[in-house]
Amino acid sequence: MANAPDPLANNPAIRLWAERFYDAKAWEMPDMPDAGGAALEERRTAALAELNKITVPAALSSGARRSLAGGRKALKKQILSADAAEAFDQIDSGIQELKDQITAQLAIAAAREKAQAALAAAEEKFAKERDSLDQGAFTYLETLIKTALKAMAAAVSDTQFEAVEAQAKDISAKADGAKAYGVFFDNWTRATLLLIKPMGDPDKETASTARAAQMEAAAALSKTGDFNGAKAALEVWKSNLDTEGHLAAAVSFDALLCDYEANHHKRCQNILSSQLRDARDFRDHLKDAKKLAYTDSKFPEAEAKLNALIAYGTRERAALAKFLRGFDMSMMTDAEFRKAVLAAQTKQAAAGDNDPKKALKDLKSWVKAHPAIMGQSYSTQILKALQKRYDALKQVLKEPELSDLNATWDAHRVLAEAGNFDMDAGAPQHHAKLDQLFKLEAITDSRREMDTILRRHPAAEGYNFHKPVTDALAGGNYPAAVAAAPGALEKLQLMPDYLALRQTAQDLLSTLPVDPANLRSTLEGAIQAAELTARGGDPAKATADLRGVLNRTDYLDLVLAMSDYRAKLANVQKEHTRTKKYLKLAEAESALDASLKTATDRADDDGEFSDAFLLLDAHLTLLKQAKPMATARYQVQGILKALQRAGTGSDKLDPFEVRIAAAEGEAKKPDFAKAKTDFDSIRTDLGALCASVAMDCEAADGADSNAGHSLDRHGPDVTDEDLITRLKTGKPPNAHSDDERSYTGASSKFHSPQDWLAGRELAAQAALAKGIDITVTEMTFTGDPLTDPDENADFTVEHGRPIDKAYIGHKKHVRLDDSGEPIPDKTYETFEEIEGLTRAYVNFIWEPEKLPAETTDHPDPGTDHPQEKAQDNADYVAKYTARHGAPPARIRGRWVMMQQYPVADGWDNETKTYTNGNPGNMIP
């Protein structure tokens, strides 16, 4: 869930303290006034004592903390400046008001945290269940979530946040109802397809039509949250059957099959592939159940088969099957071995005692009483059963234990293959060592996490918490390593927090004033004591002790100010870097850099983190003006070059170039607001030219080519209904016939021809920077992939501004495969509307020209060859060589834009950001 806005933004009471702070923004405290009367000094001392009791808690949001801390500073200035006892009546009232406001803000912060948690839980539940819902239920819950998010964004008081929390919990409860309905909807969807399948015409067509009608009726009800009504609407379809109870039977079987696949299948498969003799009696149960249901429509009989398999596949039987995998069944010639194994088989058999738990207990007792026989069994079985486990383990172990594993495995293998099963000198002694080595599997993840922590926080290595593990491994004491790993990991996991807090304390120490000296000495002593505690093996206590000192009023304000500043700086620097990627205008970049430096200097040079925080706020405001201007300018630059490339006349372009130069001048001043207005206006006015040139580009690309369909499928003239139809049926907006299909999970379109044309040109410029000129009409080809020119150039253009809307598919339609089994289709039952996408994928490919119809002397004199189209250069060379007996020196052809479409993958529609990182082909 996106973070809700800071309540400070809309809370007049808290904003008042910020204003007092700004009014008293002389950062130095005034000199003490001349001594007044005893009453004045008494009031001053009492007011300072009360003020010093006030702590601005870390639990508050950064905006609230900064404002309340600023108000506290303003009150202190008033206390020190007061020259009359009567002035303290108002000051004391202000101190009490500050206390009350902190209490109120703590209540707001607590309520806000609960609301955020409840809303995040509701969103998570919706995300988990949405792919099982019909479109009505999907839309119902999505609307509730959006309403709650809107309420969260507007909330500023504790009661408002409490209302959001209640709203979110209600959504979670309704999501449970939607989930139950969704499960039935899935079962019903598959069951009805199975019931329709054996029907003959016209009954099949009638039933299919009725099925679609009932789904539509159900969606209308589920869209209002009436899931019981929606379920009843689906059940009405049973009137299409000779026996109405067949629908309930089919739904029941599908529900049981879903439960089996989710909760029993993996365990059953392990049992059925085991050494249990009666497992063969159940190996065809699943296949038989599906045949009874899918082919014969005998759902009760199919359900009975499945229930029998579930009853057989118990956890107790799975445990016995797993234990038996360690037995070498080639030893059944040994009477004692055979007697024990057969006794276990008989006791566990479904047709016998059906007691696998007791069978396992008896078998374990027998194993303990017969170490020599089982030593031989385990030793030979290790080579059969543990080979894969050994292969996997040796990929993750490091030296020195890796060499030990390999040596022990090889020694065991040699002895076992030689039949040497002496308990003291044969294979069993190596089995004991292998058992220890295989137990290192249990700490593989722990060791990997320890390595990650040490890599990310090198300072943690000096505390040697990992040494008990590494020393034990080096000494071959694997049980000790396994035993030491959890404690070592636990301590290392605490180190990032401790190291960060220690760094904060050290930074704070460097900024503290010389006077009073006890502030510095107390903090210095706390840092040293915490370090001794941490190195003594208790980083948790070290962190707690140091935090306790830093939470003192004398330090807390500075620590919070520093923390708030750094968090703010990290976010501002990211936005600063993003903005400059688009800007690439020296004067404007210098102005932005100077603005950011003003803020960072105030912190780095002066140690005034509160002041620097406010300056970062001011810089962020500047960035919010600069970035939209920069992205508009970025697009305009691409559009202008595209129009020039297309040969647009100077009479049409000159006026725009004059306006662009003027807008550049505004950006250089910098007057970002005015420049943005100018570039947006230019971009809008270029719309007609862009539309015309875009159509020309598409027509040229599409001439005798598979290219030239981007505008038809993703252009601004494509309707929302076209996009939804493509998701639901696979039929693209530019389909040439009703049968044409192009399946997709995200159906999208550009807002404007400007967005489309700018993206095409920006990708073309990026290609040129990589040495690919899309204007060339011939290229060399040697067949050497190291020297031949690229035949493909693809890019993801990040426009930095909204360019698109899209529909994302969620729940897929279901169809029956050739065997009659229900499977997901390529089209979608439900969809989600998203908008604000900022990226587009652009792909250029090289197309060789057609080989002409011609007569050559190869392979025989006077051979006629028809006109042919080659798929790529290699295909062209092969076809050319077949005609002429030698490859061509150069290949004529052209570059075409094969694809351009907005990118929906990884888009978070709430935060309006991509969450899957930047692709390697990103521009700018």
C-alpha cells in the first residue's frame, strides 16, 4: 500500500506549530535579557523546566516531528526573551498546548498505523483472491479498496483513521465472502463446461447461451456484493439438464479435485512412487477419477475414487514411505531384513491393519536393534537414493567441507561397491561422516544470509560472531557448526541496526557544541560502552543501551532531525537524479545542483539538520516544477527530430522552433513553471502534425511487411472497448477478420500521437548512439556473429510522464482440452483498468529486400527462381547462394519499427510507479 500523506499537510493544529517555528526562524537563541525581578526569574525557570520535560516522540511522522520540535524551539526563544512575568501566562498556555498537541498526535499516529495495517491486509487479501473472482466481485472489492484508499489519503484525525481501519476490516470480511463465492464460481465454471460437452445440438448451443447469460446475471449481483444471490443465479443453469442434481454433483467433484490438488497431490505422488507394495493399487485412481468425470460424466463415482486416494495418502503413510526409501530392497534375500520389511508392509496396508504409524514405529525399533544389517542397507542405498542430494549439496558447500564431502562420498562409494560393510573399517563408518555432512544442508540458508550480512555490512566481520561456525567447519566438527549457526546468525542479524545506530551516535557527537561539555562526554561514554557490549557478544543490549541514551531529550531532537534529514535527502536525491536525466540543460542543471547543495551544506557544514530538512522541502518543490517541464521538453525534442526526419517543411517547423527556443530560454533562467507551460503548449499544438507523420511512418513500415500495426493496435484512436475485447477474446483492434487472434495479458493504448511519435524517435536516436542507423538501406553480412551488424534494436523508453492507459487481465477463461480436461485459456474473464503508464517498448528490425524473380545459371543453366521474401539476413544469404552459387557481398533492405506499445508489466496503479526495476535497454 502506498504511504498515506502526512496528516501535517491538512491538519491546521499541527501546522500552527510549523508557522510559529517559521516566525521564530532566527536559529540562534537570544542573549539572556537583563535580570528582572524575582517573580520574572521564577516564572522563567519554571517555564524552562516544563519545556524541558517535553519530548517529541519518534513515533510521529517526520513532518509532525519537525513542526512540533520547531514550535518547542519557538517557545524556548519566547521564554528566554520574555522581559515581564505577565508574558508567561501566554507562554505557559503555549507549553500546555504543545503537550496536548503531542498527545493528540500520538493518538493520530497510533490510529494511522492501525489503519495502514488494516488497509494493507485488505489489499493483500484482495490481491490474493482476485484471480478467482468474476468481473462483478472483482469490481466490487476493487471499488471498496479505492474508496478506502481515498479516505486514508484525506484522513488527518484519529477518528478519521479509526473509520478507515473499520472500513478496511469490513473489506477483509467481504473479501472472505467473495473468496467463497469465487471458489464456487471456479467449480461451477468447469463443471458446466463438462456437462455441456456431451450434449448434442441444439441443446449444446442453448445450454452455452444460457451459461453466458447466467454468468452475466451473477456478475451483476456480485458487483453489488450480493454473493449469495450471484451463486443462486449460477445455480439456475441446472434447468438445462435432464437431471438437475447433475450440476451439484459436477460442482462437488470439481471442488474435491481442487482440494486434492492443493492439499494431497504432492504427498500422494510421493507415496505412490514409493516401495509400499499396495501403492500400485492406487496409482491409477486419479486418472480413473478424471476419466469418470471428464469422459463418462459419472461424477459421484469419480468422487469416490478420489476420496479413496485421499484416504490412502495420509501423512502417516507418507512418513513410512519416506523412511522406507532408505532401505535397499536388493537385501530382501536376508531373512531378518525381509521379515521386518514385510511386517511393515502388512501392518500399513489399506486392505490390512491400515496402521502405517504403528508400522513405522515397529520398523524404527527393528532398525535400532539391527545396526549391522541396516549399516549395509543404508550404505548401498546412499549411492542410489542420495546421489541427487549429494549433487545438490556440493553446489552450495564451500571449502574446506566441500573437499571433505567429496572425499567421504568417494571413499564410501568404493567400499560399498566392493561389498565391504564391516562396521569398523567398511562403508558404514563413512556413512556416519556423510550423515554429519548432509546435516550441513540445514544451515545452508543461514550461512548464505550470514555471508550477505557481512558483504553488505563489512564492519560486522570484526565482531567475529561468525567465527564459531567457520572454525568448526575448518576443524571438521560439523555438529558443532550446525549447533553454532543459529546463534551466530541471530547476532549478525542484529548488527545492521546496531552499526546504523552507532554511526548516528558518532555523527551526532561530531555536531554537538563544545558547551556544555557533559553532552559530549556522556554520548562518547555511551558509544564506548555500547561497543564493548556488542563485542562482548550482545549487540541487542548494545543497541538498546545506546538508544536509551540517544532518546534523552538533550539528544533526541538532534537525532530525529538528523534521521529525518537523511531519509528526506535519500528520496530527494533520487528525484533530483531522475529529473536531470531528462533535463540535460547545463544552466537549469546548475540551478538544481546549487539548490540541493544549499540544503546539504546546511547539514554537512553547519550541522543544522532541521534547517536543512526545510531547505530540502523547498528543493523538492523546485523539482516538482522542473521534472514535468523536463519531460515535456524531452518529448518535444523527440517530436521535432521525428518531424525533421519525416521531411516536414520549414514553413511548418520554423514557428515551432522559435517557440522552442523561447521556452529553452525560460528553462535556463530558470523559470520552470513558465517553461513547462510553454513546452506543454508546443506539444499540444504539434498534435496535428504528429498524427499525420505517425500515420505516414506506420504506412511506410507496413508496406509489404508485418510491421506497421502499432497505431492500429495501440494508437489513441483505439477505444476502451477494443482493448477489453482483445483481452477477453484475443481479437486485436486491427483484426482483418473475425478469426484473427493476438493474445495478450495487457491491452494498452497511447494517449496521443505525440507520445507515440516521440517514443519512436527517441528509440531511433538511442539506436544511433549504439551504432545502428535506421536510415541505412544496405549492410554487410559475413556470417560471423562477432562482426556482423545487429539486425534488431529494442528499447524501453521512459517518458517520465503519463502516456497511456491499459487493461490488465487477471482471471483466465476456462476451456476443455482435447482430452476433455478443463484448462486455462489464453483469454481473460476479468480485467483491471490502469492508467498513467510512463514507459513504452520500441523494437526496430532489419528486413532484407525481397529476392526478385530471376533466371540464373545455378544450380543449372537457365534456372528460374520466383520472387522470395527472406526472414532475416542468414535466410537471405542462404536463398541468394542457392541462386548464384556464392553469398552476396552486401544485402539491401531497410529498418522498420516492428513494435511499439506501452509497458504495463510491473506497474503499481496506486503509487503510479514501476516496481520491477529498470530493464537494461532503458532510455534515457
